[in-house]
Amino acid sequence: MARIDVGDLVASPELSAKIGAITNQLLEDLPDHTGDREQALIERALRYAAEAEQRMADQIQRIMQLENLSSTDGLTGLLNRRGFENHLALSLARARRYGEVGAIAYLDLDDFKGVNDSYGHPAGDEVLKAVARTLTGAVRQTDIVGRLGGDEFAVVLVGTVWQDAAKRARTIGWRLNATGIVYRGYDIPLRVSIGVEPYGPDDDIADLISRADMAMYHAKRRRQSGLMHTAAE
């Protein structure tokens, strides 16, 4: 009989459950009086079953950890672009199936390059982590927060109509703009531009993110124009 290496078994909850059931059945069917050889074979089978079940549990845990790492931003702990888009895809699928609505807020830090140039990249990292903390504290548990890359973040405001989404985005902006960090004795304020776009059953990921990005760009231009107008006065 060919030897089966338990390390080659496919890690799946279903197979693990079957092994556990077989183990329990062996124990129930074990006669009161067995010979030494039969007893040794049964004990070996039970040991292999237990080892296989443990290895599969370890593999499943490892796979879950790797999947989590592949969708999480290492610096901030938020979803990265891949993880964010996967969650957004689920929200849009619910919108198509149930007619749900919501909005996406696209955020970009103003003059983040200046922070890195003036105080160094470690200071910039602290700013990004402060943004992540503030965003997480400013949204509901059902909302989705991600760092899309660099100094760009996004929030899916699930089940929120356009008017409420605009108000919530303003509140998020106020909270971020009131936030700052102290790095090596220097006060570093946060400044953010936000664009908001509603979504519904007919939207797709790429177009929605593009529209929200463009809305953020226009908000940034208005902000910069307002600052230049104030300086001219």
C-alpha cells in the first residue's frame, strides 16, 4: 500500500471535519478486547489523523495570515488598494442586487511632500498613521477605510445618501484638519482635500474611483485658489 504523507493533504475545513469524524468513529467502534497488533494499528491511525488535522489547521491559519497581509497596508494597518477595491466590489454588488446606495470619499494630503522634505520620511510616516487613526475614529464600523497609496486614502460610506455623505465628508475633513502631530518638538499640522462621489446599482469600481479622484482634485484646486486669493489680499 502506498504511504500517504499527511503534509500533502489539501488544507480545507471540510476535510479536517471529515478526519475528526473518522477519528471519533474509530474510537466508538474500538472493541473492548483487541490484540496488540490491532491496537497498535488503530493507535497509529488515530495519531496520523490527529497530526493531519493539526497540520491542516496550521496551514489554514497561515493562508489566512497571508491573505490578510496581501490586503493590508503595512504602515497604517488600513486596507491597501487591493483590499479596499475588494471590499468596494462587495458594496457595489449589494448595490446592484438590492438597490443600495452609498458614496466614496477620496482624500489626499496637501503638501505632504513638504513634510517629508522638511522633517524627513519618518515624520511623514507618523503623519500617515495619524490620518489612519483619525479616519478610523471618524467612521462607522460598517464603513470601509483604505490607503490607496502614498498620501491618498479613501472611505466607502456604506448605505449613505448623497446629502448625508457630503456632510459626513465635511466632518471628516474638519477632524483631519484639526489633527496634527508633534515630531521631535515640531508641530506638524494636517491639511487634506476631499472629493465625494455617490454610487448606486449602475456603478463600477474603476469609474467610481476615477470620479471620486477627480472630485478630490477639483476640491484641492479650489482650496489652493482660496489660499492664493487670501494671500493676495
